[in-house]
Amino acid sequence: MTARLRLDALRQGDAEALFRYRADPEVCRYQGWRPAALAEAERFIEDQSALAEPVQAQWFQRAIRDRVDGVLIGDVGFCMADGQAEFGITLAPAVQGKGLAREALHALFGWLFGGQGIHRVHASVDPRNAPSMAMLQALGMRKEAHFRESLLFRGEWVDDVVFGLLAREWADLAAKGAGIAASR
Ligand SMILES: CC(C)(COP(=O)(O)OP(=O)(O)OC[C@H]1O[C@@H](n2cnc3c(N)ncnc32)[C@H](O)[C@@H]1OP(=O)(O)O)[C@@H](O)C(=O)NCCC(=O)NCCS
């Protein structure tokens, strides 16, 4: 739970909402997974339902819900392996720009660094994905690498930028309140 959000398991009742925002061309432009039909969203949720808890080296997807009415407004996934966690987040267009990704990731980082003892979190992003690049920087993450045309993505060689953050850096940021409070 955060001030405005609830992060929990995806349910079959979420399939339509998940499909609607995940299939949106703006939302899925730089995303590896884009469902072509509602059935794909249903299958995705079914596959995730088999995982009650995160398993090493497997992606674990959580629902991001409005805290009050429980409506699905996005999802956040992470993959823990050898003390590190990669993550990705997606929000429905109607709720973007309100600081909700920041709020959800703050909760996720707290849990990964605190409860799970993770040493480093990282994310991979297409540099043309300006909102995502800005969000990762605003969270206090460090741009660590820019690989030129290192991924073959939908038939095109694209760049890949890696952002990282260490547990001790997160603790410093949290102590200063940076990366948590909204700036706009
Ligand atoms: C990237 C994404 C999750 C951001 O979600 P969001 O809820 O709109 O982000 P927030 O409102 O929490 O913004 C956090 C910070 O990111 C930056 N930011 C987010 N969107 C921005 C935009 N469109 N333009 C400029 N800066 C932006 C800002 O610095 C912002 O902090 P501020 O509000 O204090 O200025 C959202 O745009 C999205 O779902 N995109 C499509 C999916 C995707 O590409 N995901 C990849 C994520 S790794």
C-alpha cells in the first residue's frame, strides 16, 4: 500500500483493463510485450497466477491499483537474480504524469532493498523513450551504459540504455527525501 496505490496480484478480472492500456500504441511503443488480443492478456495473467511468490530469474508482475476502488491502472514487473533486480513499469495513459510511477517504484525499491536484501536494481530503456528516461533519472537512478544498436527489436537495431541504483545509494536518497517527492 502507498498513499494512492495498492500493489498486488493480477486477476482474471483485470484482463480487459490490462489489454486496453498494454495494447495502446503509445504505451507499448518501446515495450517487449504488446498483446494483440484480449486472450493474450488473459493468458499473461494466467501464467502469472501460477507464481504465488517471486522466483529467482523469473519475471514477477504485480498489479498497480487505485487504492480506493481497486481498479487496475498499471503494472510493475521485476526479475530478481543473484542479489540484483531488473524492473519495468507501465501505467495507463489516463493516469500518467501524476507521480504514480514514482510512488509505485518507491514502494517496490523499499521492498526490494529492505525486505529482500537486494544489492542493486537496474532498468533497461530505449533512449527515445523520453518519459521513461526522465522518470528513471528523477528517481535518482544512474545512467550506467548506453549500448549502440545492441538489441534487435521488431526488426530494427535499437540502442539500449541501462540505469542502475545501489542499496546504499537508495538509503542516501531516502534519507534526503530525494527521488521520492515530486518536482513538478
Ligand atoms: C514511464 C512511465 C511509467 C512514467 O509514469 P508516470 O506515472 O507518468 O511518471 P511520474 O508521474 O511518476 O513521473 C516521475 C518523474 O518522471 C519524469 N517524467 C515522467 N513522465 C514524463 C514526461 N512525459 N515528460 C517529462 N518527464 C517525465 C518527471 O521527472 C517526473 O517527476 P516530476 O513529476 O517530479 O517532474 C509512463 O510514461 C509509462 O507507462 N510509459 C509507457 C510504458 C513504458 O515505456 N515503460 C517503460 C518503463 S521502464
